[in-house]
Amino acid sequence: MDLNYVFLQIVLFLTAFVANLLAAFAGGGAGLVQLPILILFGLQFPVALSTHKIASVFLGIGSCFRHLKEKSLNLKFSIFILFTGLPGVYFGSKIALEIPSNISIFMLGVLTILIGLYSLNNKNLGIYKEKFKKNLLNLIICGFGLFAIGFINGSLSSGTGLFVTLWLVKSLGMPYDIAIAHTLVLVGLFWNGAGAITLSFSGKIMIEWLPTLILGSFIGGLIGSHLSIKSSNYLVKKVFEFVSILMGLSLILRSALIVL
């Protein structure tokens, strides 16, 4: 047995497990950990992006099992998220390979840090359960925001679940736990699934690594969702802020390394 191959598979599993457990708890960010590791192990960006997208679908599947059991999802609003976000994912995936990597990654890093700081500065944001702001104006604003985030999800893949989580909290008054439930299932499963299908036609996939990444993503998503459900909104909010700032810094560092 090739020990190097065994070591690689163990590292890939641990990477997928930790990345998706953290993402399931905080409401996004798996791509900020998993995607750089795949590139570090030698995959070209298009191959790493396609492979990550497919594996991250199983974050959504693992989370789906747990959140459906808790009945955390609103069916009508779930359809609304799919209807407004999926077109953005499609168009973003179409231009994924045309964006200069260092510039886009740097900008995404700055934005990710800003959303963490914004949440940190708003002490009560998403802590208390409010009545959803479902008036027409708020839904229109929310829909345009989801389309824009979907576009970023399709083109960059990293950390956009965090954007969706905060956007649902801010635009519609969702508490963090309910926002995370919708983000993980709908973004993880359907948005990433759509992006994976689109990218698979234009880029190669590292088939040999997929079973390990899928297993780690599924188990991490399942356990992370359970921890999120059992934790208070205050703790979930703090983890969200920590992950946002940490992952934003990692993106800025990655953009600098690309330039060097």
C-alpha cells in the first residue's frame, strides 16, 4: 500500500470534515478552507473549484437531514431563495475562469472581514427571534441581494454562505439559527449543485479525491448542524463573526501569495 496515498486521503478527509463542520456551525465558509488546500496539493484552480463544488453539495445533504428533522425550513421562503439565487449562480459560473484571481480573492477577503465586523458591531443582530419582514419591498431588496451573492458564489465559491447568512439576518430579521438552516441546505445543496454542474462541463474534476471529500463533507455537515441547533444564537453569532474575520484574512493572504 502506498503510504503517501493513504496520508493524502487522511488529510483530505480531515480537511473536508473540519471545513464543513465549521461551515455548518457558522453558516458558511467551507470553501475558504477546503479550496486552498486542494490548490496547495497541486490542483489547478478550475479543477479544484469543480471538485470542491461537488464535494460541498454533501455539506448541504448532511445539513438537510438534521434541519428537516428540526423543521427549521420555511418552504415558501426556500423556493424564494432558489428562484432569486440560482440565476446568479449560473451567470457567475459562466465567468468563473475569466476573473483575475488575485483581485477577486482580495476583494472577497475584504468583504468577508467587513461582514464579520458588521455583525460584531451590532450586538443584538440575529440574537432574538423576530417576525420575518415579508413585505414586498423587503422581499425585492432581499431577492436582488441573493442574486448578487449567487453570482459571487458561482464565480468564486469561497465564503458566500456567510454572506447569505448575514443577508437573511439583516434584510428579513431572521435569527442566526434559522438563517443558517436555510443557508446550509439551499446554498450548500442547490446553489453549489448548480455551480458544480455548470463547472463540470468546462473544467476537469479530480475523481480520485471525491469519495474522501464527500464523506468528510457529509459527516462534517451533519455534526456541525447538530451543534448549531443545540447552541444558543449568541454562541452561533460569535462563531460566525470569528469565522468571517479569520477566513477573510486567509483570503487576503492567499491573494498576496498569488501575486508573489
